[in-house]
Amino acid sequence: MNKKILIFGYHDINRDPRSLRQVKWLSDKFTVDYVCNIPNPHLNATFVKLNADNSFILSKIRMLYLLCGMYKFYLWTKQNRLVLENLKMREYDLIIVHHIKLLPIVEKLQTRGKVILDAHEYYTEVYSESFVWRTFMKSYYWWLSVNYLKVCDLIIAVNQSMAVRYEKDFGIKSDYITNAVDYEDFFPRPVDYKHIKLIHHGLASPSRKIELMIEMMKHTDKRFTLDLVIVEISKFSRIYVNKLKRLAASDERIRFLQPVPMKEVVRFGNAYDIGLFMMPPTNYNEEYSLANKVFQFVQSRLMLAFSPLPEMKKVVLENNLGVVSPDFNPKSLAEELNKLSAKEVYEFKKRSHEMAWKLSSESNRIKFLDIVTDILK
């Protein structure tokens, strides 16, 4: 009998490549339903709508429940009650959950099937540098972790460090699947020894300290230019981008470019020489992150220049993809770049080309399908 699998998220699946890939991979072998708030019409799977909680004001008022420790009152929103009602008559052999806050719904389903949590973060430390988050959310995520992770037969984390910590802290069998992107058939472009082009793309988040990359450019020699392709996600991130533009205004080698669609990011990056990522460890999730950027830069066939966050450092150095600064001082990374000749930059770009297949989503597809097949046996 064909096994039935549910991919359970709360997002626009088109903006979450991780769950989108899973639906595509699984629908070739299994019957797949997926829950989210915006569907993808091109998937060979059944869409189950998750109605969004739209009241911004009500959501803020409800946070008073968290201060009082009334976690179940906070949890069971109208949205969660509706999706539980929608799913409770369905039976699945496997449910793959894409956020810890959805596990209580899965527990109520009392399904006979297996449950995997795909943990995009280490949830009890998501924004631990923020006083507001620690005040309102930290104890709630601990409550969820202690009470509902036991629903899971397996946790899949986004890298090895987080998988090890989940297993150590909560005693749940854990594995990991990286956020490697799809393979792209590009070639590395030649490097102009007078004009070495750096690129950084990503979200405009103050916690990522993008200003450090602007500071770094003060210490690089005149061969280097930096294009920042920053996505504003709120009015606060817009304020942050305006601050960054003021910081960079005196350096004509730094440009701010309009964001490109996610599916075009890798192709766009192919025109550059070096993918740059300088971020200090402001919280646990950022310290042990293994960002999509690592894999996007590789598919763009770029050399990588990174700060020494452990998981990203491991990928860069073990695969000989570029340079990692000895510390989080912007000047240190600039000094590593200044040592390079154009020929050496191009050799690293060729190395990205050699490793592009290995570091693509294809190896993850094979591993993921093996995990699913094993857990269904």
C-alpha cells in the first residue's frame, strides 16, 4: 500500500525552499499532503489550507498569556483549532513538522504514524540576545520542548552541531540535513586582477551586523569592491538599511543593489568573484548556523570569504573553498583578502565548481529519502 505523508508548516511554501524540496522529493514515491497558508500549484501533492492569524493587535495582547505562564491559552489560537479540526479525520504514516510550535497539534491528532520534527533552529535559543524575546518567548519554547519533543521519533536539524545538541539536551534521536540548494550548471568567470568583485546577499537583520562588512572594506586594498543585495522584511529593517547606506556613503567601492528573486540569486551571483559573509555569534543559532549563502555562493561558482563560525568554517576549509578570518575583527578578514592574487581567487572559484555537485541538494535528497524509508519500515 502506498504510504501517506504530511508535510506540516505554517508558512508560504514558496518562500521555504527546505519544505518545498521535501514535497517534491517525496511526491515521486508517496502520497503527500502539505499544510501551509499559500500553496504551490505545480506540486504533485494535496494542499491543506492553514488560515493565518491576521490580527496583529490581538497577537500582541495574547502575549500577556506568556507572562502569566498560561502557555496552553497562548497556544490554542483560532488558527490552530481550525487546522486540528481539518486534520483530525486524516491518517498519515508519517508527519514531518516544520516548527516546534506545531507539535501540540500533531499530539492531538493521535496518529498511528511516525513523527519527524524538521528543526530549522535550536528553538530555545532563537533570539536569546534579545531582552524582549527572553522575557516573553524563551520559557514558552522551553515548555514546548520539554512537553512535546517526546512526540517525535526523530529530529532533523540543519547541521551536525544542532543535531548533537538536540540529542544531548532532550534525548531524542537526531540527524541533520543541510540547506544546500539545487545544483546549477554554471562555470566560474575569469577574475580581473584590477577589479575583484565581492557580493553579500541576504536579509536586512541588525543581528547579522552587516556593518562589519562595510567596516572591513576600509581595510581592503583598492582592487576590491562590494555589492550588498539586502532584502528588507519590515519597517525596522528598512531603518537598518538606511543606517548601513549612511555608513557606506563615503566609500564609492560599496554599492547597494535591488534584491533579486530567490530563484535568480545563484545566477546573479555568478557575475562576481567572492561571496562574503562576516557575522559575529550574537546568539547560539547564529554561532552554529550553516547559512543558505554558503551553498548559493558555491553554486554561483564563487570563492568564499567568511568569519569563523564553526559550521561554515568547516565547510569552507574542508572543501578548500576560500578563506576564513582568524577572529571576528573585520580588519582580520580584510588582511586575508589582501594577501590573495587574482590567480588564487580564480583557483578557489574553480574549486567551488569542482565541489558544486557534492554540495548541492542532490546529496541531501538521497539522504532524506533514506531517512524516510527507514523510519517507515
